[in-house]
Amino acid sequence: MDFRSRVALVTGGSSGIGLAAARQLSARGAHVWLLARDRAKLDSALADVEARRIQPDQRCGVVVADVADAAQASAAVAEVTAQAGTPDLVINSAGITYPGYFQDIDLAIFHQIMDINYYGTLHVIKAVIPAMLARGSGYIVNISSLAGLIGVFGYSAYGASKFAVRGLSDVLRSELKPLGIGVSVVYPPDTDTPQLAYENQFKPYETKALAGSANVMSADAVAAEILRGVSGGHYVIIPGSEGKLLFGLSRLLGNGIYPIIDLMVSRAQRSKGQKA
């Protein structure tokens, strides 16, 4: 996809990977619209995105909405469509997480994470897809996670939501491709975002130990790989060499990866006991 003069809608566009992608899209000549819940953060992000424009006629804007609410998501897409036209590209980057031991995570948190990460993605797609189908073209990018490839200790709520995004994306890829709509699913590793800083305070000891010395990618680097993948029409986009290695190992080993995970968890728990 050539992003010049395309209309791009980025959810979760006020920070993190969403904002990084929006900045890069603007720098490639796209008309960029940001969707998030916080108007002040959106206005600040919009100024950043507008500063990257390369053409005087590029139009950028913001829309305040909570994607967990289907009516708000639909109204937001309608507003963007009325002002800029049917989006050519939608990047579903809105998401939250809350790590912890399964037994300690309140049920309400499971619902909240699923509402935003999965249903938020679904609501935006449901709102935009009729016009894309009528036009016969469009591209949807869904952000899953490496925790949506392999169950990661400490991420029972988050991982389930990202596996759901993965499953939805797999079905949409098959159904929408013959109708002219492209789909990509992204599996980012730990990324240097405000969300990562927030979740670090809740991670169980084992989760931190399993992460070990894994590199944390910048949001800009992740966004660059996303846009490169979309340009190439790649369905699976895995930013970073470590993520690609994990993906390859999971495919190669199949169920054989579970004994390895069990061994790593056991070592982390022994280390935790020694430090107690």
C-alpha cells in the first residue's frame, strides 16, 4: 500500500504504538485521524502528527471515543468518514493490560481488558467494514501481542484478549481477502510505551524473570515494521528479531514448547524462593 493521500484511522492514537504509527503515516503523506478517550492527550498527539506532514493538503484530526462502547465506536467512524471519507487503513491499537497471578486478578479486570482489547477492535471493524466493502477496498491492522502467540505467565487476562484478536484476524483474513479488504495481525514484543511502564508495577516475579534480558523495542521501531508489513501486504507482522525467533520456535516445536516454558517457570520460582 502507498500511504500517500490515503485516509488512515488509528485507534489508541494518543500514545504508544498508535501515535508512533500515526506520526509515520503523516510523514508518508497520509490523512491521519486519531481516536482515543482523552481529549487533552489527543490534541497534543495531533500537533505532533500535523508537524510531520509533507503535503499542505494533508488533513488530520481527532475523535474522542471509547472503543469498548459499540455506539461510540460507530459514531467515531461515521465522524471520520463524514470529514475525510471512508478510511483506507484502520490500525486498531487501542489496548490495556493488567498482569498478575490469575487468582489475584479481579473478574472485573478480565471483562474490562476483553472489552477494550477484543471488543474495541471488533466494534471499530464492524463500523468501518460496510463502507469498505461497498468501495471494494480497504486495509485493517489488528494489534495482538507475543502474548497472543504463546500463553505468558502472569498475563491470563491480557493474553486471552490478544488470542481473541488473533482468532478474529485469522477469520477476517480469509473472509475479506476475496472482497478486496486486506488484513494484518501484529505481534509486538515488550515495547517502550506508557502502558509498559504502568504494567511493570504489577508483574509477578516470574513474569519479570521470564522476560529476563529481552530487548524492549521502541514504539517507533514497532510502527516502522507495521507499515513495512502493510506495504508488503503481509498478514503476520512480528516486529523485532526476538519476536521472530519466538514465533519460529513455537511453530517448529508445537506442543514441545510447553516443557520448555515449564522449566523456565520452575527456575524462576526457585530463584524467587531463594530471594524470599
